[in-house]
Amino acid sequence: MKTLKYLFITFVLFAAATHSHAAELPYLSNLRSEITNQLTIASNAIPVNKPLITKLKASLKTVDKNTTNTLAAGVKTLAVLAPSLNKTTLSNIFDGPLQTVVDIYTTEYLNAHSNLVAQLATAYPSKKQEAALKLLDKLAAAVSAANTNFNSNLAVKALTLASKNLVASSKAVTTAKNVPVPPSKVLATAPKTWAPSFKSIVAIAVPFPNNFFVINANGTSGTGFGTKIASLTVQLGTLVPGSNNVIIEANSSLYAVAKLGGENQAFNSTGGTAQANWNPATKTISGSFSFNVIQDGTSNTTVIKGTFVTSYP
């Protein structure tokens, strides 16, 4: 039974080494040998099967005329060979060599898929990244179809689609990787006038041991004597690469406001949640938060909500 062989593979050498003979295209040598062997047998048979000999000679020519030693060229050649050989009276003999080539090509394309997935993980989350992921899903689906199809003609058609999808996926991943990381910022809102909303002037993620992170941001609101300086601390806790659902504990996060010529106000968290996306490759953490706060020394409560994009050294 065919099995998917790529789940734990993270790197691929996608192009095969250059060979001196066209028949040594990636993994087609054994198939060529079988074509030559059957051509010899057919030529010595009595009576001579001229239609079979003609098809075998044409298949041998198809292999030999391709001098581009890449998997893409190999798949293109295979797309001609498979239906031609399967129409001969020797289709059962050629089925094994054809399936062997399909299995090898499938592994290579699955490896290429894994490599691109690993590259895309280093990109900053964006619509370009989402588009690349969708194309990678199409690539994986095509390769899976080739890997699980026992009909060599259909398997090769799936490989042909995979070859096209690989080109598109590679371009999309490169585009996604070139998306710049936006400047760090935190936007926060609070419904009460005594806890003004603000847009950060400075925002940073502070890393601690064991992948523990805290978001710190400072911003202002208002103008003139009404200017208020606000600071926000959100404790995200221990994160793992990718998406994290965070529980904001009581007294773990703080929203503080200082008015020019006025009193300071502090609002401690009483509980809430955050969604944080950590990308170690780009050293960025982004997401959103919402937590309840209570004003120090009072019973005043409100909810602080916001979004953040931060980086760390």
C-alpha cells in the first residue's frame, strides 16, 4: 500500500545531479532500461510485433530527447511515457517501473512542500502568507492524489498538476517572505473617560526565560493641559511558536494614566484573554487582548481592549 512519506521531512534537494546521458534524467534510468530490454525481446520475437516495436522505440526516443535534468522535466517526460506504455500489450510489465518512478517523484515533491512550509513559517503573518498557504494546500492535495492512485496514468496527471502548483507555491512563498514587518504599535480603547484610549508611541515585547513575554507600551491622549500619558503592560506568559490563546490573570497586567498637573490613575487587571501570534524567526508577537480592570482605591471598573504588533531584540 502506498503511504505518505513526508510528514517529518523538512529539507529537500530538489534538483537531481547532472548526468552525461539524457536517459539519466531524475530517476528514469531504470524505466529506460526496461524499455530497452523489452525492445530487444520484441525485436527477436517471431512473429515480429511491429506496432509494439514502434511504440517502444518512440518511448525510448522520448526519454533520450530530454536533456534537462530536473524533476519538472522528468514529470513532463513521464506524462508522455505513461499513457504510451500503458497502451501496449506490455502494460503490466511497465506498471511496476512506472509506479516506482511515481513513488520517488512523490517523495521529492512532498519534500519540496515541507521545505516551503518551513520557509513560510519565517514570514510575518499577512494576506500574502495566507495566499501562499492556500497554494501549498493545493500542492499537497495534488501530491497526495499521485501518492495514493494505483493507476499510473492518473498518478502522473496528478504529478503534472503538482509540478505546476510547486512553481506557483514557490513564487507565493518568496512574495510572503518579502512582506516587511510593520512598526511596533499598540492600540487600546477603554469606554470610560477616566481611562482614556491611546495609540502607543513606544511598544515592545520584553522576553524572559522560558519564552515568557510581556508587552509594554506608552502613549498619549488629548492635547495641551488635557494631555494624558498612558502606559500599558500586558503579561502574555509562556508562548509557543504560532498562535496562542492566553489567559490574563488578575494583577498580571496594568493600565496607568497620568494627567499633566493632575493625579495618576492605575487600573489593575482582574482577568481577561489575549490571542498572541509568536514568530521566533522574525522576533515578532502580534495579536489582540481584552481584560477587565479595576481602578486602584475605588470600585470603578472597565474593560481594556486592543491590538498589538511588537518586536523584541
